Amino acid sequence: MTAVHVPGIPVIEAGQLVSTSPASGVEAGRLPVATDVDVRQAVDRARVAGEWWAGLGFTGRRDRLLRWRALLAKRIEQLAEVVHAEGGKPVPDAIVEIVTAIEHIDWAARNAGRVLGPRRVRSRLILAEFSGHLEYQPHGVVGVIGPWNYPVFTPIGSAAYALAAGNAVVLKPSEYTPVVGQWLVDSFAEVVPEQQVFTAVHGLGDVGAALCRSGVDKLAFTGSTATARKVMAACAETLTPVLIEGGGKDAMIVDSDADLDAAAEACVWGGMTNAGQTCIGIERVYAVDSVFDTFVDKVVTRAGRLTVGPEGADIGPITMPKQIDVIRQHIDAAIASGGRAALGGPTAVQPPYVHPTVLVDVPEDSAAVQEETFGPTLTINRVRDADEAVTRANALPYGLGGSVFGRRRAVAIARRLRSGMASVNSTLTFAGMSTLPFGGVGDSGFGRIHGEDGLREFGRAKAITRRRARSLLPSMTFERTPTDMARLVKAIKVMYGR
Ligand code: NDP
């Protein structure tokens, strides 16, 4: 029997996961659905491949990862078309996403040896007769579970760093974007044909759950907070360490001395790029009273100019059809509870599209302020001053990113945001800076991808001490004498007893 295809909703047909465009319903591709046994076998094969990969050392891996990065750069338009065809993302947005991923591969490849490689660590007087040695060894096989909204950037944010650290990777892409996931592993196999170091398993959420239980040595999850809880529970069964990149509800603060044109431009981009389907997207804005009205006008003018449609538009379709109901409910509830649509509103929801919507004066307990909307919508609320803005911004359990526009106090305000990241006088920029760690606090997760912390996330610290001289005050031996111990006590009092 042939399954009915609703545009954008993945179906399983004769053991194949069929992926379609949310805009046109055109099939983007089909991939075999993995059984539990398939997932385990993929992890077993990856374990063998990982040993070979780890054996290449940092230099061997760097060369191969840089070749992969070069291949992605050469095929950037092709990959952008695949992202567009499968998820509906406008091609320019897809290109920006891929550029960022390429930068991360480059940085991870070039810096893994420096950050993770063996090094001497200074010893202290207390154990001066020993030298200290530290290195970060690969875990083995890292499972990567990714979402659909950034199907290149999010898996690569984990996979490139895990690979550079010497791990093999088994990726479970979102059921909404398996074709992009397979494209990534196929391109990697072109430059690393010897062993299956980076592979993918496909299917629905149960395949992700199987990956958690498959014996992977670490699991890097990017997705919603609700699924993160399930992933952690599954990984707890085997004490498999997890990295959680969860959801967000990022706030932007507009202070009284902000450049309002720049703030409005960045706000519209940060809130509406990729149709607002961005974990670090700006969803709520707090503008201080003195600039509120002018700022809202500028946002409405810019957002009102955005085009919506399947091809060549600024805003494409909502990738996951069921999200449209969530967006509609958030808009309706915001207005029912006293909010006002300065742009768009209930009529903006025209499946599979949602037109730009700016909601103002929305009660703070409204779903549009409290929960991920994941559409091209913004709430903008008036605050007395930056302090009130910080209090409101920090009031949610999420804490992923954030943005501050202003001059004198902006950096200080950014530091006070309860979030893993913040950008001052821009939005989302921290995601593309490969030297900075990326990750959240609270319901947005824990652990870090990107940067030096992101590399260390995929290595196990291995500490080694090596004797280099006889112990003057032997204590960690049964050969010690009462005199040795008395001298030790005396030395400690001199060293630390002040
Ligand atoms: P989901 O949590 O629904 O899915 C994420 C991944 O988990 C998918 O591959 C999904 O597979 C898989 N999955 C589903 N159920 C299970 C399970 N029981 N065990 C293991 N894996 C499972 O998120 P979305 O794909 O809808 O992505 C959007 C969410 O991701 C938003 O909340 C967004 O904020 C967040 N996100 C966070 C980022 C960050 O860096 N912090 C970056 C990007 C997005 P399937 O698709 O087949 O169900």
C-alpha cells in the first residue's frame, strides 16, 4: 500500500523514510529505515573505524577534515539546494548556514591537536618530584542526534568537533531532513573512503532512542527540551554521557542609547531568518520606554517588507507542518489576552507559510512570551529600564542566547543575561564564531559545542603523573617513617598554614 504524502510530513513506505518539501510536496529523497539491529551494527562498525581514525593522529585527521571542508566549499550551492528542497529554507539562508558549518570544520581541524594533544602540566611543590601530563583521548563512537531546522550547522557543530577529537560519529538526522544528513556523510566518505568513520542511521524518533541505547560512548543531542529529557533518561540506563543542546526563547534588550535602526534590522533578522525556526532566534524583545514606539515602528517597517513564498522569498514555508498550529495558538492567545498585532496577526497564518508578525504589549504569562513559537513572530514589550528588561529576560527556564542593543551598559547587560551566549549590537553572531563555545543553561541544556570547550567535550581527559626524582618527604608508601610524616606536617604548616 502506498502511503499518502502530505507536503513536508515524512512517511515510511516499504521500509524507506520518504522526505518531501513542505512547500511543494515534491519528494526530496528516500532512505532505508534502520532497525535496532541496524543501529547497533552501525555503531559496531563505527567502533572499528574509530580505532583507525584515532590512529591517524591529529595531523592525519586534520588533513582529511580540511579536504572535507574544501569539498563542502566547492559544492556549497549544491548543498544549499538540497537543504532548500527538503526543508523549504530559502537558498541564501541555507548558504549562510553552510558557510558557518565550513568555518567550524576548519577551526576544529586546525586546533584539535593544540587543544587536546599531549602536554606537560606544571607540578606543584607538594608533588614536585613528579611531572604532570595531560591529553584528551577520543571517547570512541559519538552518537549525534540532530534537529531539522539547521540540518547542516547543528550536526556539524557536534560531528566536526567529535571527528577532530578522534571519534567516529553515527548521525541520526531528523526525520524531516534525512536527505541532508545523508548528503553530509556521503560527502565525508568521498574524502575518507577507507573506513566508515562518519555514518548515518535513519528513521523516526525510535531510531534516535535506539542510538541512545546502542553502546555509543557519548551522545550529543540537539533538539527540543522535551526530547532531551527522553534522551537523557535512555542514556542514564548505561551511564552514557550526554551533551544537550536544547530549545530556547531568546530575548533581545533594546536600551535607551541603542542605535534603533541597527537594532530593528538585527531584530528582524534574528527573529525571522529561517522563518523564525532558529533555536537562538530572537522571540521576545524588551525595549525601554523612551525608545519603544520608535523601535516598534522601525521593526514593523522592515518586517513588513519581507517577502514570503516558495522560491526567491525572504521567508519560506514552516518546515514541520504541525508547528503551524503552535504558531497560530500563540498568536491567538497573545491577542486574546490583551496583546496587539502591530504587524500580521491571526491572518498571517496561511499554511504552509506564516507571514511576519509583530505582537506588542503581550502579557508576560502568555504562551507567545513563555514558550518556543518557532515562527516569524516577535513579541515586543515595553520596560521601564534595562534592569527590568534583564529581570524579564531571565524569568524563563530557558537560557540559550540573547542580544543587547545599546552603548554604555550593553556589555554589562549581556553579562547579566542568564544564558550561555549573548551578542551585543548584533543577533546570532556567536554561533558563527568558531573560537567561542556554544550552549545553554537551564532548560536549554548543558555542555558546549564549538571552540576549545567544544573540542574538550569530545575528549576524555587523561591525566598521567611520572616520577622524575626520589621523594624527599615520602608519604604515599608504607615505607614512610614517623619522622617523614612529622616533616610533612611541618612542611604543610609552613606552606599552607598562614
Ligand atoms: P525534536 O526534539 O523533536 O527532535 C530532535 C531529534 O531527536 C530528531 O532527530 C528526532 O528524531 C530525535 N528524537 C525524537 N524522539 C527521540 C527519542 N525518544 N530519543 C532520541 N531521539 C529522538 O526537535 P526538532 O527536530 O523539532 O528541533 C527543534 C528543536 O531543536 C527546537 O526546540 C530548537 O530550539 C532545538 N534546537 C536547539 C539547538 C541548540 O543548539 N540548542 C539548535 C537547533 C535546534 P525525529 O525527527 O525522527 O523525531
